[in-house]
Amino acid sequence: MPMYEWKDNKSGKKTTVLRSFDGYLDPPTKEESPDLTEEEFQQADWERVINAPSITKGPNWGAGKGYW
């Protein structure tokens, strides 16, 4: 199951949740965001953060075609 990162736009706090592919739009529950107080959780404005994948080049990758 993939992990999704959510950010509360009001408090600026982030949380990471483990969800199935079908639940990727479901915001975090109170149990999944323990660093928020009850009041902050009630007023939370959740936004799912989409991180860019990290791409690393290996030491044997050449500059062009033929250097695999």
C-alpha cells in the first residue's frame, strides 16, 4: 500500500498516512495525525502533497547513447 503525505494549510503541519489505492482521496483521521490538537484537527484544511520522484544517475551512465 502506498503512503500519502497530507498538509494542514491552517497550521502548516504535515502527516503521512498509509492507504490503499482506493482511499487516496480520504483525508487523515485524528488517529493518523497525533501532532494536531483536537481544535486544530476540527478546523483542518487538508491538502494532499504530491512529491516529485527522486531520480539518481548511476556512476556508469554515460552522456549519450551507447554508454549503458
